[in-house]
Amino acid sequence: MTILLGVSGSIAAYRAVDLASRLTRDGDEVLTVLTRGALEFVTPLTFQTLTGQPVGTDLFAEAKGSRVEHIGLARRANLVVIAPATADLIAKLAGGLADDLLTTTVLATTAPVLVAPAMNAAMWGNPVVQENVARLRGRGFEIIEPEEGLLACGETGPGRMAELEEILAVVRRRLAATTAWKGIRVLVTAGPTREALDAVRFISNPSSGRMGYAVATAARSRGAEVTLVTGPSALPEPFGVAMVRVTTGEEMRAAVLDRFGAADVLVKTAAVTDYRPAAPRPGKTKDGSWAVRLEKVPNILEELAARRTGQVMVGFAAESGDPEAEGARKLAERRLDLLVANDVSGTEGGFGTAPTRVLFMTPDGRRERLPLLPKREVAEHLLDAIQPILTRLPTRS
């Protein structure tokens, strides 16, 4: 595998030397890019000697006769690891700035990006830094959280770059995931649907779409080819994901049925409105009272169960109270490989909330209850659970 190692201007840059050495000894091709700040702490010759590869430091090196240039680096990398990442570099990446070789390369790559921050504890805790980190997570970057410990400034607190063994473990896991998901076609549904009562009113639910968008982002960062069918949502479009926007349950059904045959994996997180008005009214209703008759919306997963041709199918069940019993029924009736159930009746993990608490259920009776986690972390756990099932997919020519 080819790993692009980005090093920015922190005293922790000396630890990147050991990281480059270990990755090279493990058989990886390591391409190193040093920022101007990193050059104050380490030298290109050190990394070139350890990796046997040229080291990039200059965005305009190509014009000066060097073969190191950002597009070539971006395309060669199977994985990008930035260690250490300073607050300044994190801000640039979060803002989409590209003013040196490292930031232009990251902006141009489609490879997964791991970021290992290193800075003073007060800087790490600053709301601006945390906002920038959250923005990176939302775009699919994986953050290797800094540790608490003695910092270079003599203070103690969170901000010390993660230990080498932890970084190496994340690198190995991510490379394995990238290999497993490369070329896998993932179809994700997200958000609510809306069913019109009249020209200006509709029935819906409080789903934000965060879970489906998180799954789409995580799958894309692992190298999958992702299509996201989404109901109305205010969330930004995930980078590199094919978007299909729908409004009603019937529109979502049609979009999914049209794409299901070409998919390898379906993850249906969308909270489709279960009922719709039997006779929507034209125009704006102004009656003093209004009786509305509702009819059931067809269940997409139940229909797909009869159409599947080997696809991995994952469903979500939002229940009121303990979801296990109803989740088990849906798991069996819809012939799912995995069901993710959660209780949306409480204040923690319900509709519209950022964190969630879920239960993974599989046909062989296994149950895994996750603690209250951000939806992006739930998405990573979910893809980890799906990954072993990918081996049953037929090999495509």
C-alpha cells in the first residue's frame, strides 16, 4: 500500500520519523510531505533515508524540475496520514484552503485521511479548534484523538499526539477496510419523507437524515461507490457521493427499486412516513374542521426481500420503548443481514438528536448494544459489522 505521510510544524514531528520507519518496515510505500513549519523540527533527508522515497516540501517543485507534485501524490496514495496535525493545519483543511503542497494534495485526493492532532491543551479545547475538527469529521476525515499527558510547554492535559502503536493500529484497520470496500456499491437511504395533505401542508417526522449521511460519508471514505437517496434534509451533501433527492415515500420507493439491482449493499436508514392521506386536497384548505383518512405506505424493505439477488441488506427500526422484540420480528420478516434498532421515545438518541444509542441485531441471535455515540461513530461500527459479510458477494469481472 502507498501511504502519504503529512507532517506539520509541531514538536511532535520527531515522532513522525518513527512512524515513517515503522510503516516502511511493514512493507508500505511511504511518501512524505513536510510543511514549512515541519522543516523547523525535522529534515527531508531523515525521511528520505528511512523510506527510500523522495520527500515533498515545495508546492512549486514540479516547475523546478522535481517529480514530486500534488496531483501525482494525491492519486498514488491509498491512505493519507497527517501526524502531527497542528491547529493551523486543521483550520486550513476545515476551510478548504490550499496554499502548500500538503493542503493541495489533501484537497485533491480521494483516499481516506487520518488526522492525529498535536497541540497545547488550551488550544485543543478551544471551541474554534473543536468546530474545525467536527467539520473534518463531517467530511469523512478520521480523527485520532490526542492523549492526556505532559506537553512540550510543560503543562499537562489533552493535546499530546496519540501513541505510535495507536496510530499504527488505526492505519492497519483503515487500510484493511479500504481494501475490503474498494469498488463495493453501497445504496443508502436517509432522512424523512413528506406526504401532502394539501398544497401547503404535509405529514412527516422529525428525522434529520444525520444517520444516513454519516453512513454514506463513512462508506465513501472506505473506498465504496456510494449513492445516497435522501428525503428533505438541510444537511450538506457528502463529498464524492451520488445524490438522489426525493420527497414522498413513493418517490423513495421508486428511486431505491431502480438502483437496488446494481447495488452490493443496501443500508436503509430513512424514516419513511408510514401513513399518507388517502385523498390529498388541491389548493390550500381553509375549513374550520378537517377529517383526514390515512392509508398505509408500502414498506420498501418488505418488497426488496423478494427481489434481492445476493445483496447485503441492513435495516433500521425506530421504536418506542425497548426495540428488541419488534426489531427481531422485522429482522426475520424482511430477511435482513443486520438490523439497527433504537428507542426514539426518550430524550437521548431520538429523532433529530446528534448522538444515538442503538442495538445491532443479526439473524443468528447476536445482539450488540452500543453506548450513546455520535452518529458518525455508529456509522463506523455499522460498517465494521457489515464488512465480514462482504465476502459472500459474488466476484465481479
